[in-house]
Amino acid sequence: MTDFGFEILTVEQFRQYMQQRREKDYRLVDVRQPEEYSRGHIPGAQLLPLAQLDADVSQLPSDQELVFYCHSGARSQAAAVIAADSNLPLKKIYSLSGGMMAWDGKQLTQFPRLQVFEDSETIAELMFKCMDLEKAALRFYLYVTEKYRGQPFIRTIEHLVKAEEAHARQIYGFWKEEVDSPRPFEELFKQLSGEVLEGGKAFDAAVAAVEKINGRYCLNLLELALNIEYHAFDMYRTLANRMENDVARQAFLAIAQGEKGHMGVISRAIGQCPIPD
């Protein structure tokens, strides 16, 4: 069980899950686009695109467990967060790890995960490191913006560039209250290296993942961005749970809320991606 009210299932666990439950006990929800669904889906799945779910979560049944899946697992995680955060009386919620790619047995490229935080770090040290993580995300989105300049979906990436700097400024506002004689934000942020993204993904690995994308650029890049923002949300919620200081806890929860907002922006943009023949 994650901290957000849902569980992650591997394909093997999901196959066991289906064998152990009656069909009426759960709803399998495909949150991809209609064109993707029509080309192939897990038998028995209901189509409910992520943008449509985000607009009206009340479409979900309250008398069945929910299993979300998508192409690679990024959209289904966002769907599970939306469902778990809806305050509706829903039963258990699951996200299928790897999505249709894992179901079909295709290999998934995983980011190397790095150790980001130490238990002994002070609140000031944690917040300083968080600013550096936001710098890495900003660098990554700037790289994507330059590489795909002129593409319609880049408007969403440009929004994320601005959002990452805004988040860094928000963190700076909390950080400067924890230190003596803080440097100005612009000077500090410029000197940050930004080599690791939120969630422990190396900047170079994220760039390498973009270079490997071949086709379906809008969908694949926005799914990659959604995965980054999900792990940022996860990271800040986890940090909030570690905090005994209520001010720090509320600070990290506020940043997590912002990351969830980024997920919503990307989810809606995915709904506009063309699906090539």
C-alpha cells in the first residue's frame, strides 16, 4: 500500500488478483485514449480516459474495487491518486505497474533511482536539497522544450518550466526562515547543479530516456513528465510524513499539493495528444 490510499500491482499479482475475485467484485479501468483502447485492451476493461476521469471522478463505482491501467503505468498512477483523493466512498484502489506494455510482455525502461535524502538531515538541509531537485526538473523541461520547440504539446512543458521555478521559490521561502543570512533566491538557484530530479531520477538518465523515444512524441513525453511529477508528489508527501515540526510538515504538504496540480495539467494535455496510425 502506498501512502496515498492505493496499491501497486505487478502483472503477475494482477493475474492472481483476477483469479481470486468474482468479476462483479472489481472494475478494470483503462485510462488511455479511445484510439489506444480500440487497438487493444485487457479483456473486460472499461474505457475512461484520464482527462475525463480528472474532470468528473464521480463516474467511478463505489461498490467495486478499482484497478487502473494505461500504456506504461504513469497515467494509471495519476488516476489512482485522483480516485484516492476524491473523498468518495470508494473501495480498494489499484494501479497496474507497467500497464499494457507489461501485460503484453514488452520491456520497460526504468530510471536508475538514487538515494536523495538522509535521515540525519536538518529541515534546512532537506529544503535546500529540494530546491536542487526542482532545478533538475526545470533543466529537464527546458531541454525538452528546446528539442521539440514548435510542437503543440510544448505549451504544457513550458507551463511546467515556470511551475518548477515557482516551486523552488516557494521552497526558498520556507528555507530562508531556517537559516541565518540567506543568499538571494536568484543567486542561490543559479548555483544549484540540478543533477537529480525529484524521486531520485538522474537528470542524465531522464535525458537518455527522451533520446530513446521514437514516435508518439506527445504521448510518450507527457507520460514521462507525468511519471516525474508523480514521484515528486510521492517524495514531498513522504517528507511531510517524516516531519515532527508542524510548520515543515505543512510546507511539504503544500508543495505536494502543487505537484498534484502539475499531474492534472499533464493529464488534461495527454487527452489532446494525437494517436498515430
